[in-house]
Amino acid sequence: MKVTLAKELKQKPDFTKLGFGKYFTDHMLIMRYDAANGGWQESEIVPYGSFNMDPASCVLHYGQGIFEGLKAYKDGNGNITMFRPRDNFNRMNRSAKRLCMPEIDVERAVKELEELIKIEKEWIPTAPGTSLYIRPFMIADEAFLGVHPSKKYIFAIILSPVGSYYANGLAPVKIYVEDTLTRASLGGTGEAKCLGNYAASLLGAEKAKQMGYEQVLWLDAETKKYIEEVGAMNMFFVIDGTVVTPMLDGSILPGITRDSAIKVLKKNGYKVEERHVGVDEVIDALKNGKLDEAFGTGTAAVISPVGTIGYKDEVYTINDNKICKISLWLYEQITGIQTQKIEDSFDWVYHFSK
């Protein structure tokens, strides 16, 4: 792998005031694909900078693009780890298949990402709740007009030191149930982490924001009866002591943190159900005092408690808008494993080679 180091390094931000996704490190990884020249070419680590793209590049016209999100950490002894990187790259390959894009070699991607992070190790924040966010992505780069898969692609990884995804950290968020617009449908690209899914969510997100909500809770496209996911999170509800989450039926992103939460909950004796979850079921449970709590899971926020749900001109409050028992416990469990404060009995933590 070719490495070209930046001649001048950026001034690092105040790691106590990071926010999310605002700052980027000095270097990035790039690998190009050309079907006519043997597929994937040699990877390069280069100074962070702009791409030179043809205006007719396929991604700009037909949206052939996918991405991932994961995190790296550093402990008090300077040891670096990542959380479930192979799972993220395997999911990226599933997204690639859905969008007719080339798959990547997972082990190669993990090792080359490790080399990039080693170069940028001083960018890894160590305060509680902080991490180095990793954004791998792939875009179609062949220049043409016509609806068919590209024969050229760019795979890249950029890095960003981050704090909490939400400004108020673990404070419960307000979510709005969108019952008119839809994000994805069965047979579509809902289970792929692709550009179009997020573009489709923007109008609903803006609508919710104007009403004072942080996120949109999407319903199924066919009946508008069943809960799917929030724009940046998979959803969980604790109903009468049972943790329930929408099943993966093809229109919901199979979240890595979702999977982690289910496994941690089950290992610790919680009853977990993956099934269709009706919005009316959740509202009825709320009205009858059986909805103990609600929370979202995702790489960015890890666990995000929900304190308010808006639905059909009604506003419902959960647990007096306070963080609940399972949400807090689960956050501490997963972040504890990620930061090695809790034993990793699942073999999820990737340790860097010396």
C-alpha cells in the first residue's frame, strides 16, 4: 500500500467540544476499481482532500453509492481498538450486491484501515463518550449518461474525532411518527446502507424538526401500521417487561449496534422479541402504562433513550421524559465492551497489532 503523508498537519480541535462529524483527520484511504484493468487497484493513504470527478460521474446522476460507520477507541495505555469492523465491511458488501457494485476484500479492508488509524492515532479522543468515527464509502466514478451499473468505483475511508451524536448526550430525545411519507419499501433498498435511503428521509426529518422533534420514526410503506426504524437508529420498546424490536424483513437496516444490543440483552436474561411492532400497539401500551421505555440503537449514538413520541397530533411522554433503567444499563454495557471496561465475551473488539 502506497503512503503519502501530508506536508502540513491540521490544528486539532478542542477534544472536549467535538460535536459529531465536524472535523476530519489529516489523511484518508483511497482504492479505485476498474473492471477493464483487473478490478481493485492498489490502495493509497493520502492527505485528506477533494476528489477530482467528471461531471458525468455515475454517482452524481444515478446515486450508486454506499457507506458504513464504525468507531475506534484508545485506552489509558495508548492501545487502539475497533468495534466489530468485519461486521461493518461484511454489511457493506451486502449493500454493494444490492446496488450492483463490486465487493471488497474484508480482511484487506480491516488491515488497511488499521494502518490508516495508526497514522492518525493522535486524533483519537479519550474522554468518556468520545471516539474516532470511521466512515468507509464507495461511489460510482465512471463518466456516462445511461441507467446501468458503473464499471469504475472509488472506495475511500475518512476519519473524524467525535463526541455525542446528540448535543444533550443521553438525554431522552423527541421522535415524530411520520404516517404520510415513506423511507423504504419491501423489495427496495431499505436494508442497504445506500445514499438514496437517506435522501428519501430528509423531507420527513425537516418536517419533524420544524415541529420540535429530533428524529422521525418511519412506518412501513404498504400499510403505515408497523414501525420500521428512526432515520439514524433501529428502534426498541420495552412493553410489559419484554424488549421488542421490529424484525428485519428487507426494508430495515440490519444495525450492528442493534445486533449487539439483542445479544447483550439475551445473555443477561432479558426476553427479546423480533417481530412486527404496530404503532397502535405502542401507543396503546403507552396509554395503559405498559410501555416501560423506548430507545434507539446506532453506531453514532450507541443508545438513545426516547422521552417523547408525537403521533397524529398527539404528544406522548415516556417515564416523565427521563432515561430509563434498561436504556442506561445497555448503554453502559455496550460502551463498556467497546472501551474494554467490561469483559468482551462476544469477541467483538478488534485489537491492533503491535
